[in-house]
Amino acid sequence: MSTTWVEPYLDDLGPDDADLTSHDTYVTGVPHATFERLRRDDPLSWCDEQEGSGFWAVTRYRDCLEVSADFQRFTSTRGIRLEEMSDEETAARRMMLELDPPEHTRLRRVANRGFTARVVLTYEQAIRELAAMAIDEAVPKGEFDFVTEIARQLPMKMLGRMLGTPDDDGDRLVAWGDAFLGNTDPEFTTHPVDLVDTDEYRMMPFRSPAALELFQYAERQAAERRARPRDDIITKLLAPTIDGEPLTDLEFKNFFALLVAAGNDTTRYTIAHGLWILIRHPELWDRWKDDPGLTPTATEEILRTGSVAMHFRRTSSGDTELAGRRIGAGDKVVIWYISANHDEATFPHPYRFDLARAPNEQMAFGRNGPHFCLGAWLARMEVKVVFEELMKRVDRFEPAGPVERLRSNFISGIKRLPVRVA
């Protein structure tokens, strides 16, 4: 029987001296050689920024775990991206991700019931139907962009059903989510933050003009639920929390914006990453297709090697130590999940894509601590189901043109993946 792995799954690890702060660095792919060098020679390294105070880059798995778990030493309340905000901006733009317990716990409980592993199992049939519909519409075309026709379709349609928003609004919601998480890519926003002046939007999430439209949309949806409550997540967000107080209007709108952005883009890019590997290594596609029992471990390996949210930032609450280095109060401390997920000390042969890798305690969703991804089980289910449905219908895909990647140091994403049905 053929092997379950290929090594390396990448043709090029990139330069070993890449500027981790530059959005342009990642247009050609993740600079794995740089992260490998840092893990080996300087696992807690100081990175200067052209616009910013600089940050500590945490690149080893065990150190990333430590920072993730300890919200008292390493707080999220000053922001989770490299951007530095004033107190006024922070207060206006704060999402659940930018809170620590107990405030974080209060908001998380509002929507958590809709995303547990048990509840997500009840969504499987709906996810499967949506995946099959998208695939059946795309495959007869013979040649198409996989991201647009398949990977983009499933996450937003499923999230729309959970939110209770009309299917016809899906394209608008996707575009707004793209403008948020792709706020450094000129294709997705008219105001890429490092290329044009975005100061007039500094009080909006991700400094994005799309936030204005999304907030207005959220207000209309809230008015409808207050008049006629439904069994959906928007209605849950508007209900009183466990302490009897409802979310404020700003908390609701920021929470809704987070769900739209994170619930769509990250899963789309994970699915695209998985197919990108499989079309470059068709022997893996054949092996998985022949043995559907590989699906659980193959899904985890797609998540590990993709690590779509490449980093999350914390801020040191006081003087402390990590990995033998002294960190000052107020220093930015950045957890590089993309590096932790390729740490040789945790993942033997980290550049081997192994459909059967076990154990695989990947950190694509975080791993521990209060900020473990709310939508982790839903994302797993969507990745699993879309590949199961693809393999029922397609013998093999071939590349039909060059891939195009998101311009972002935050999100690793293939935004265009031309394929041909073989």
C-alpha cells in the first residue's frame, strides 16, 4: 500500500532572514526558513518595527503554550495584532478576543452553546448538503478557481444559517469579512492600512470602512430579532447574559463583526491550503481517497500545516521572564502559531505532510487557555466534510494556473487557486 506522507510538502522554505513584520513577505509564502532559524538560534527574539515599538517573537511550541495559558502575565486587553492602539481606540474596537477573564468568559458564554462539539455534530448533515451543492455546481465547469467556487461558499452559507441571515446576503457578508481580515490587501479593501491613510476609521474594527456597513447590517438584524426572536445565534447574542445583563450595543456589533470575519475567512483558507497540498502531491489524494479512515488525522494535518491565523499578540502585564529572557512591562509578545506548528521538538519531520500523523496536538486554534478558538469544532467539521464530498465526486484535480496569496502578516491565505478536474 502506498505511503501516507510526503516530505517536504513545500518546494521552498523561503529566506532565512525574512522581515516578519512586512505584509509583502507572505505574498510568496510563509518564510519557514526564518522561523526554523529563530527556533534554533533565538527562540524568543526581538523584532523591530518601522511603525511600532517592536515585539518579542515567540517561535517554539512550548513557549507559545506558556504564553497562551497565562493571561495574567500576558494580557490580550491591549490588542491581539501588531497594531498599537490608543486607549480610546482600544475601547471602541474591543472584541471578545481582546478581553481576558472574567470579561472574556462573560461574552464567550453568550455564543458558546452554538459551537460545542456536541452541537456541531447536529450540523453535519446541513454542512454536507451545502458542500455537495457547491461542488456539484463547480465541477462540471471543468476548470475554475477553487477558492471562489467551493472553499468560499461553504463557511459563509453555514454561518449564515447559524446566524439566521438570508442566503442572499452571503456575498455581502463575505466581502465585509474579507475587508476586515484582509485589511492589508488592496484587492479586498479600498483602505489597506499600511498603504493609505486610514485615520478616519481608527475607531472601527480593523480600521476598516466596511465596519460601518457591517454595523448597520447588524443593527437591522438586531431590530428584527427583538421584534421576532428566533432560534439563531443573533437572538442568543441579544439575550441577557448569565449575570442578567444584555450585551451593550457596541459589544453586540463587535461580536457580530468577529463572527462574520473569523467564521468565514479562516475556514476558507484552511480548505484552500489543504487542496493546494493535495494537487501538488496527487499520491496523497489517491491514498486518502482509497482509505477514508484517514480523514480525522488528515484534517488535523491540514490545520497544522496551514495555521491560517499565523500569530496572535499578547502584552506583558509586568516585568517577567520567558525562555531565559527578560521581558519588560508593556512589551508586545507575539505567539507565532505557524512556527509552533512546525517545531521539530514537538512534531518530528515538521515539513512532512502525513495523512496519518499521530499524535498531532496542533495549535491552529490555539491549544490551551481561555482564548481557544470558539469555532474550532465547526471548522474541523467543515474541512472534514468538504474533502469527503470532493473525494466522492472527483478522481483528481490538477493545477490550472499560479496560486495567489493574501498580502498579510496576520492571516496566511490562498485567495486564488485555479484547478482543473482531471
